[in-house]
Amino acid sequence: MDNTVTLVGNVTRDPEIRYTPSGQTVATFGLAVNRRWQNKATNEWEEQVSFFDVKCWSQMAENVAESVPRGTRVIVTGRLEQRSWETDNGEKRSKVEVVADEIAPSLRWATAQVQKIDRRDGASSGGSSGGGGRPIANEPTNYDGEEPF
């Protein structure tokens, strides 16, 4: 079963960086997605806004926190993930979040300056085609299931 979603919307709050107890970086931010249509019966424009929480890990989390302030229009591709917890009062809660694989600025009504990060820090050797040492995109390395809060 495929669980891929692509959303285009506006960032509703500045990304917040946190760290899991094992030291993994995670950033979260809100995303508002607007849908607008013309009501055929009244000829009036109607609008619906959906709000999503977006989560991203590792280097992408750091890049997003540095590059995507509130109000930025972005394109997010990722997967839906539900998590559940119990409050201090014993109430059960759950929420569906978007775990991002890719985040990019939308260039529909704006321009962006892209700056590539130099990855030659010894963590991966450039030029090899095996790819054995790289984690899966936007998956935390050594993730032990702990939430960052």
C-alpha cells in the first residue's frame, strides 16, 4: 500500500527544532492548504483551509529551520503517519502528521536563492556509487522510537 502525499501551502508557524534523547534532530511546522472554488448555484467564491503538522528529520530539519519562516509557500512530499499518546489525565489522543521526504519553496509567486551545503565532512566519501553508508532519505539514524518532547 502506497502512502504518499504532496501538499502545497503556506507555513503557519516558524519551524521548531527539537532533539530526541538519542540526539536526533527533528523539526516541526504547521502548513495551511487552501482550496478555492466557485459555487455554481450562487456564483460566489468559496474557500476551505486544511491545516497539517509537518515533521522532518536530520539535516533536512536543520535546513528547514534555517530556510522556511512563517508565511513561506512550500511544496511538501512525504507520508502520513498517525501517532497516539495518553495525556497526564489518562485521556487517549492521536494525530495524523506528514513526515516529509522533500520540502521545497514554491516558485509560483516568489523567487528563491538555493545554496548547496558542502557535504565533504568525512561522513560519506564522494564518488562511490555503492551508497552503503547513507541512511534512507529523511529517516532518523539510530531512531529508537522516542518522541522529541
